[in-house]
Amino acid sequence: MEEARKLEEGLGNNTTLAKEENNREIISHVAHNKEAIDKSDGRDVDECHDQNAAKNEKAAEETPLVKQKSKRVATLDVFRGLTIVLMILVDDAGGAYSRIDHSPWNGCTLADFVMPFFLFIVGVAIALALKKIPKIKAAVKKIVLRTLKLLFWGILLQGGYSHAPDELLYGVDMKQIRWCGILQRIALVYLVVALIETFTTKHRPAVVESGPISIFTAYRWQWIGGFVSFVIYMITTFTLYVPDWSFVLHYDEGAEKYTVKCGMRGHLGPACNAVGYVDRQVWGVNHLYSQPVWRRLKACTLSSPTYGPLRRGAPIWCLAPFEPEGLLSSISAILSGTIGIHYGHVLIHFKGHSERLKHWVSMGFGLLIIGIILHFTDAIPINKQLYSFSYVCFTAGAAGIVFSGFYIVIDVWGLRTPFLFLEWIGLNAMLVFVMAAQGIFAAFFNGWYYENPNNSIVHWIQKHVFINVWNSERLGTLLYVIFAEITFWGVVAGILHKLGIYWKL
């Protein structure tokens, strides 16, 4: 039963089962030939027997093994589904529960795990998708095309063109368009990691020996790519000189220009860090995210850690834009994808559960410890906005531990059913991301209202079915997100899965 389960889920080695099946076919073929020989003329029995024996030997050598049917790794889809669910939860309930919303600056909350979890699973998926590359040129073409699709959807959804779900309008001033975002960062990491995997296909080993460092040396070019991104980020962050800079705020009565005083290097605070300076130089200050989470800092508002009115004497930079998915921080994020692809390589080369988990868990805890030490010694604080090295280690380590936990429960113990709704969402991650996390589905129904936009069916359900019933806006909002969004899209994704309908880029 255990071997059958492994074969069904694509976890075990099918070679033994395939050989047994072939042997049964050959034995049947020999018996059939023997029966025919016995009925033939006695003079030719020996000659026919020898000829048929030779044919059977040749058939045994040439008969191909039973072809394995490639099946998706359930843990991969469950992990991706979990990440989408976390995104919906923190985006739509984070306003009510600020403790799960993004950390205003240093530190790590539930929301801060979403982006690195995405990049981790992108890396794992790349390893599985590109484990065999028949034609490098065709593979590169597909990688570039998928990258362009991600960039297109990223700019469309987060560049300012879409105002979903609450504002019933669309369009963006090209002088203010935001060039960066979640899908844009994923596109960059995917492009770099996938191209390295593709161009190093000739250097891949067919078999990786057991050992703590064998898998690292076998895929050294992938780690060299991650190390280069780390070096670029660290050198730029700690050596680039950040001068004074200005930004303009537009009001109903006009516009006002503000200047932030810097003139320093290696600063890791909100105002004068190299990450923000690179984005201002590359994209322009008008094309950055206009509502950065640092506005919830105590230095900016008395309502911290929630948003609130600017406190008296607050620094000028509290009103300034900042890009949380900018260029330099995205270069650092390449390392998250590199760690993810390493987990994928382990999955490919090591067939035993214990050996896979030994690699995964040890690396996960090691990264967690490095991140914690760097943060609490104040060497490099954990910071999602800067995508600091300690943040990479801490979140990638957490991703590795969670992935290992899912693998134990789903693929080792076989408890797949309790996680089916996550698996369904993971199989249609792009659809749920666009329709739920980006609010396109809710925006469609908000467009049908009675007398004023607040009298739409979405607002009515949220207010009368959840908030009024529980007599709490915070609890009602949380329950709305859990049942009217997450559960609803889990059911929709399950139906689409049964129908074989998926939205792929």
C-alpha cells in the first residue's frame, strides 16, 4: 500500500514496479510462444525455441519502463494557497487589526511573510518546471514571455490604473504611475533565477551524492547568482552616499515642496537609506508608493501602530513617498528565490523523506537563527521595506520550516484532505490574487448600487451580515474576510479545479 501511494503521488521510485510489470509481460509472451512451438513440427522445435528465446531476450532489453505520469507536488500548491490566503487576510483585515499589518519599519509581522513566501515558492516551482530543458532557446523565450506578462499585470493592478474595489473609476496619470509592485518584484526574481537555472543546465549532475554540501556544490552557479545579488545590495546599502532630497505634495489650494535633510551613508532609517535613494533616482519620486507604512511610526502619529493624523513636530519624511517593492530591495529579494530553488533541488535529487527533511529543516532553522542574531544585535535589523539580509534569512527560514511541516503532514502522513481548499487556491493562485486580493471581483459588484455607491451588495453584506450581527466593526471585518472572501474563493477555486479550469501566465 505504501509503494502504491508513493507511485500515485509521484513521490517514490517507479523503476522496481515498472520492471516487475515488464517481466510479467515478457513471461506471458514467452508462454504464448512456447505454446505455439509445441504445436509446430517436432523437427523445428529446438530451432524455433532458440529463435523465440533470442527475441524474448531482445524484447526484455528494448521494452521501455512504464512511463511515469508527472503529477504536481501537493505541498507546493498548498503552500502557494496559504500565501494567497495570508495576503487576503492581512490586506483586508490589517486595517482592523494593525498587529497583523506590515511592520511600520523594523520588525516582522504576519503581513511581512507574504512577499518572501511568494518568492520562496517561485524558486521551488522553477526547480521542478526546469528540471528537464530540451531546448534552451525555447525555454528562454517562455521565461521572458512570462516575465512580461507578470510585469503587465503588475503595472495594470498596482500602477494606479485600477482603483478597485471601493473607488468606481479607473485610469492613471502617467506622471504619477507606480512602476513597481508585488508582481513586478516576482517577475524580476523569476527572470533572474529561471535564466540561471536554464543556462546552467549542462552543468547539472544527474545524481547528487548524499552529504551536507553536495547539493550546494552541484548547483553552485545558482548560489553564485544569489551571492552576487547579496553583494550588490550590501555594498550599495552601506556605501552609497544619500544627499538631501525633495518631494512635492498637492493640495486643493495648490502644491508645496518639502526637503528632507540627509547627507550620509549606510543609514537604515526611513528618511536617508540607499534603497529609497536608488528608487528616487531610477523611477523618480513621483512614481513611488504614496502611502508608505512608516506613517504608522510613533515619530509620525500618536495613533501608532495604526494610521492617524500627523503628530505635531513630526519629521517631514512622514509625508514622503517610499517604494516597498523597489529596485535595490528587489535585487536583495533574488536571494529569497535562490533559497527556494535550493529546496526544489533537494526535492528532485533526494527521494527519501528523511533525507529531504534533514536538508530542509536544518537550513530553515539555520536561516532563522542568523536572522534573529543579526536583528537583536542591531547589526542588520529585520526590515521588510528595505528587504534587509536579516529579513531574507528570517523569512526564508520560516518558509522552509512551514514548507517542511506541510510536507510531513501531506506527503509523509498522507493527510491531504484537510488542506484541499488551500491546494485549490494554490492551483488557481493568479485568479484568486486578481479577483480577491486586488479586489476586482468586489469592484464589479460595487458598480451596481442603489442611489449611492455605499448601497452596493458588497457593502450591504459586510455591514448587515457581519458587522451589525456581531456588533463589532473589527470582528465583523475579520469574519467577512474569512468567510465572504477566503472561504468563498476556496469554494470557487475547488469548483474550477473539478472543471479543469485554471488561469496560468
